[in-house]
Amino acid sequence: MDTLQWTRLMLKVSGCSLDLYTYTPLRRFLYTIYAILGKMLLYSLFVLQTLDIVLVVENRDEFMENIAYTTIWFSVLVKNAMMSLHRANILILIKRLDENYFLPVTKQEMEIRSRFDKLIESSSKAYTAILMSCLCCIIITVFVIGFTKRMLICRIWVPYNYSSTSLYIVTSMYEGMGACYGISASSACECLYTGLLLHICCQFEILEHRFRSLNSNPIYTANHCASHHHLIYKYAEAVNEEFRGIMSFQFFSSMSILCLTIYHLAYAENSTAFMATGLYMTCVLCQMFYYCFYGDMVKTKSIEFIDKLFQSGWASWNGSSKMVLLMVMRRSRTPIEFTSMHIVTLNLESFMSLLRTSYSAFNLMSSTR
């Protein structure tokens, strides 16, 4: 069964293909060269942004403008590096969805799995399209409106004067290519994480169906369902363990980025900077909402599972099956929550807290301006 097709494609584009072991030696060599060039593009832009802070920035406003972009760029580097380093573990997590208790058996279970696969594909494509659309709008806005002023997509230090048309176009293309590659790397990580969360929701629905089928389908037993429920919790724990480092950095960097972009937006000197910053802030907000929304969905699904159990016709079960049901219900009292280093829980409440904290920090900076 093809799982997370769009996410796999985005991982290939970002140089973190999960199917590298299936490539021929020549194809593997060419793909390795592509991945190295992509990473060099990301790291070179980050170095040039850092050099701009060290060599060019002269006041607080310029520093605020630069550090917002540099922080998000560093976040992209962290995600890309983590995806490359944990490639084998991620592949194992995806393969587990098609093995043992997680594998759909009946026609109804296959329909549930198919519905979630379509949801994952559509939401991942829509999310990627939003990020790419915002990036394209930023590039067009800066290049068209700021062409005469020789504005770049983001502040970087370059060892030459790009006031000539040809050098300006080359420098802008270099930044645009790096931004596109960075967006694909970031989108791949986010689509992978949220795709796994949606598959956990899918497993809860499959398990609900299995509990309801205990009286009519002989292939299921209460012990089988209890083992499935236990494995869902273990799988969620494995996903949280694999991504908690990325989530921690993402959450706290997003809080600082939002604060800086709101500040830069409030004191933008021209319409080009205002539009570009507004689109940039939209990307950051979509990013955090995407994480928190699906993290909240898994938590809600795990909490509602107890209520679904009461609709499974448990009154007609034998004594041992009822004891298994009580064990499952007791475990379900602890909801599945995804956290960033066990500090912040990824849910809609945390998203609202992020907005409030960022706005408070913006007010503090504005008062000292």
C-alpha cells in the first residue's frame, strides 16, 4: 500500500528521499550530488545572512529585519538535517502502518484507510500550495515593485555590487532558488509529521470498527483489539520521540519570528516591505497552525475513543472480554498528546498562547523603540 505519496515526493525534492536504497548505483550517485548541491544552497544563504548581521547591519531595525529571516532559515536547516539523519527511523515508522495490527483487513477498514489517505494527500498538497503561493507572491512583489531599488528577497551580504541589472537578476535568482528548496524541505517535514498524526487518527477509527464487530466478525477478539490499542499508544510515543526535537525548536523559533515580523510589519518603511513581511508572517502562522491543529485532532480522537467504546455492544460480551474493555478504557483516560521536549503541548490552545506571547513581546519592544 502506497503511504504518504505526496510527502515522499516532497522528501525527494528536498534531498531526503526515503527510497534511496531502491535506486540503481548511477541514480543514487546523481541523487546524492543533487542533495549535496541543495544543502550547499541552503547553508550558503544562511552564512550570507549571518555575515550581513556581522558586517552590514547598523541599527536595531536592520537587525530585526535580518534576524527574522535568519531564524526561519536556520529552522529549515535543522529540519533538513534531522530528516537526513533520521531517514531510516522515519522509513520504519511509515512501514509499520502497513504491518500487523495496523494493516486494514476488511472492506470497511480499507474504506476508512482510503478516506484518511485521501485526506492526508489533499491537506498536504493544499498546505504546500499555500506556502509556495506565498513565496511566489513575495518574489514577485520584491522583484517587480522593488526592481528599481534593487531590493532582494531577504537581506544577505554579497562580495560585489549588484546594482547592475544582470548581477541583480542573478542574485535574485540565487535567493529564489534557495527559498524554493527551503520551502520544499520545510513542507516535507511538516507534511510527514501531520501525515503520521492523521494515520494515528485513522487507526483509532479502524479500532472503533473492530470493537463494534466483535459480536459479528470472528476474526477479531477483545485481546486483539486491546493489543491494537496498546500499539497505537506506543506508535504515537515513537512519533513524538522522533520529532520532539524539531517541534521544540519550531515552536520557540516561531514565537520569536512572529514577534519580529509583527514588529517589522508595524514599522515597514514602504509598501514592498509591508507586503513581503505580511506574506512571510502568513507562512509562519500557517506553519504553526498546521502542527497544532492536527496535534489537537489526535488528542481529541483519543479522548472520544472511550465514548465510542460504549457503542460497541459490550453488554453482550463475556466476562473476560468485559475485563479487557475495562483495561482499554483505563488506558484511554490518558489522552495522546504531542509535546515539544515535554514543555509545550501541540494543540489549538498552545497556538493561541503563541499568538498572545508574541504580541506581548511585540508591545514590549515597541515601548522601548
